[in-house]
Amino acid sequence: MSFQRASRALLFLASACGTSASPIDADATTVGDAAGLDADAATDAAAETDADAATDAAAETDAAAETDAAAETDAAETDAGASTDAGSDAALDAGLRALSFFVTSEGSGSAGGNFGGLPGADARCQRLAESAAGERRWRAYLSTSPGIDDDDPVDARDRIGSGPWFNARGERVADDPAQLHRDGIETARILDELGRPVARASHDIVTGSTPDGRAFERFPTNPAAPGPTCGNWRCSSPDCFVWVGHGDADPGDSWNSAHETTCDAPGLAATLGTGQIYCFAE
């Protein structure tokens, strides 16, 4: 009886030991799970780091590409600007070599309409032209009136040669005297010897001439007075008169015969003039 009880006790203990969980196994499972989570977290962190690095690298590449593109655009614009400037300078240089017409860049100052006669006016054209375009024979576009100091009348159109004429940019002004006085000169082509347009504040250009480039037979507004040619270009008095054209003529206006004014410097200035003249190469 004692042996049987002992046997059952042993069987009971063995059964109990086979069905109970081991504390060591439970701890091992928990550690294993934690290690798995840590590995997953490390993998996710590494993936995020790689993604961020790739994004940053792409952003830097795009920024560098945009910078290079901007630099190339700036360089292209600079080259284009330089080409335009070079083209403009080349056109001016070529024009100066062919220069045969200009309006003087300087006025007569206190001398007003006194140029020292036609020879003095021609000398001014010659001096300014030679500084820009070399040697040619230049004549001032001025007429002289009869009955002044025994001077013979001179028509401006007969002093300037046969054409054609070109401005400082090589642009054709007119083919011959007939076309010049029939069609006039396009305002944009009236330039000084340096290639600059006439300023609005000094647009009166003295000529002493009719629209067809001839001397006045009498003063249009006072037939008893001498012709409006500043005493044939030897008078700077407010008692002398002159006929002027407009170097910035609007449509319907006249480049060579617009209105009268007096020959003194203040009188010229009062109607926006400084004593400038047109010059033509024969």
C-alpha cells in the first residue's frame, strides 16, 4: 500500500512538471520579441535616413542645375548685349567712313548768326567733319540774299554737290538735290557728326532758305527788309533776321524752312535754337 502511494505521488509530480510553463522559456521569448522590434526599428530608421539623404542629394542636384542654367542664361544675355553694342559701334564706324551729311554738334554761341560769311560757315563744317570722318570738301547749307554788301545771291541747294549723301550711321539721306528738296529728310536720319539726333531744346537749324533750297528774293513778312540770312551770315544783332528749319521735324513740318527768328544768341534761343547748321560733302 505504501509503495503504491509512493508511485502515484511520483506520477503526480511528473505530470505536474510536464504541463507547467518554464519561467526561463518565458523570459527568452520576451527577449527575442524585443530584439525583433529593435531590429525592425533600426531597419526603418536606416531606410528613412537613406530616403532623406537621397532627397537632399536630389535637391542639391536640382539647385546646382538651376544655378548652372541661370549662369548660362546670364552669360548668353551678356554675349547678346555685347554683340548688339559691337554691331552698333561697327555701324557707326562704317557710317563715319561714308559720312557726307550732318548737322553740327555745336552752336555758334554768342556769335549768333555771324559765321564770318559763307567761308566761315564752311570752315566750321570742315573742322567738325575732319574730326569724325577724315578729309572731304564740306559746304554749309546756307543761302545768301541779294542786295546785302553787294553780295550775289547764292542758293543753298547749289552749294552741296550732287549726292548721294549719308549720315554718320551710313543711312542714305537723299540721292540728289531734287529728291532732297522734294521728299525732305527723314527726321530719324538727321544726326550730328557723332551720330546723335537733334535735341528738341535746340531744334532750330539756320538755313536762310526757301523749302526748295533757294535764297529768298525778299523777306516774306516784310518785303522792304533784307532777306532773312543774318546779313549774309555776318550779323548777330536782334535787328537782323534769319529763316530756320527744324532738325526734329514732325510730319508736315520742314527740315530746312520752318519760320523766322532774330540773329542774336538770345533771339535764337527764344525759338529753341543755338546757331547750328547743316553740312554736306560735295
